[in-house]
Amino acid sequence: MSKIIIHGGFFSESSTNNETKVAKQQALLRIVRDSYNYLQNHSAVETVVHATSLLEDDALFNAGIGSQIQSDGKIRMSASLMDSTTMKMSGVINIEEVKNPIQVAEVLMNVDDRILSGEGATDFARKNGFEKFSTEIPQRRKEYEAKLASTGTGTVGCVALDNEGRIAVATSTGGKGFEIVGRVSDSATVAGNYCNEFCGVSLTGVGEDIVSGAVAAKIVTRVTDGFSLEQAFEKTFAELKPFDGFAGAIAIDKNGNIFHQDSHPSMVFASFDGENEEVFN
């Protein structure tokens, strides 16, 4: 009954038919198929790390090597991982010069202090064998210099249900671009990345809105309390409307149901269950 769904954030190209849109669709399909095959012989936790690492390795997405540049000209990234079996969450906030922040979060899963920020996160990565890696790409520098960064709604994430019924989630972001140094996104919080034995949810959008709505934690709690995925999404997204909250979410429940919703189209995602695949943006 293994299932997987990934998202690649919101893209301004979503309403067009240009080459970038096609490239992102193809990348999402490639990654979701690869990750589904990986899931057949690995746990949900291992798989969400694998899938999110592939997204971080693709400069089309705002995470890892495609990350945005902050107001002081530096790149800082955040990522988190959660396992429904242990109910542990680990993560890094504003880590620098690491190719795959989600892999650092994976190592932190076995440490008492499981969420680290800033210099502490970067130092931990170095001490655990993560070499210094420049994540800056020319396009991001051009955007920074021209003050033409994206709308700040880019994040990647994955939810997986493995053959043992275990759920895991991972979320990674390169930030919104030009943010104040020290700003914390939702990606390494329970608002943006959360799961338990009943459901797993990963978010993308405007971090401040997602935190204000406590979106991932609310959806998971509501499913735990007996809501269907669709009902949990409906109620939670309705609670974003009073402040025009900008969010998109993907989810899988313990029965293998997959659901997604966004408040401001269009989030891009791809899902696969071995037979049926879906990609949208």
C-alpha cells in the first residue's frame, strides 16, 4: 500500500506553457517515480529524505542548490524531518553552505538536541562530515542584484507511506529571498511539517501565514480526531481566509488516501502509487 507525494512549491510559471514549466513537471515526475521505486525497499523516513534530497539537488526548485539569497547576500536554508513511528522531529534552521539540509536533519534525528539553527546547525554539519558546498547559482545572483527574486513561496517537500504502514514527512526551503537575516520559515516547525500514525502533511507558501495558521499540525490533529483528509483540509484552509493566508499542502493518511490543496493556485506536486501518477502546476 505504499504511496508517495512530493511538492515543488508555488511557481509563477504555473499558468503558462513555457519551457521552465515543462522542465519542472518532468523533474517532479522523474523524482516521484524514482522515489516510489526507492520506497519499495526502504522505510518512509529513508524515502522522504531521498526524495527531498533529489529536489534539493535540482536548481529548478527553491531548496538546496536552487535556494534564494537573503538581504545580506548570503544563502541560508531550513529543513525538517518527522517520523510517525518515533514521533521525533528534527531540523535545521538557517544553515549555510550545505548541499542537502534534509540530510543534516536526518543525522539530528539521533541526537538529543534535534533542531539546530544558524552557526550551530552549520557547525554540526561540518563536524558530521558535511563538506562546505556553495549552493549559489548564477540565476539567483542575478535575481538578487536586480531585486527580482520570486514571490517567496518556494519550498519542497515529501510525504510517504511505506509497506509497513509508517508515515514520514520532510520539507526543505531556500527561503523567500531578501528576507531579514534571522527570519525563521515554517519549514522546520510543526506548522509546516508534521505527522503521526494517522496522517502526514508538508507545506509550502508564505511561512508567516503557515505559522499563523498552524496548518500542518491542525490538519494532522483533525484527522487524528476523526476528520477525513478532505474535511481536515477544508476546515484548516477556511481558517486561513480571514487573513488571506497563502499556503499549499500535500498529505497522505494511514489508509493511503492522498490529498492536496492550495489557497492561491498553483502549487506544483506529483504523486505516485505504482500504477497511477498525477502531476500538476
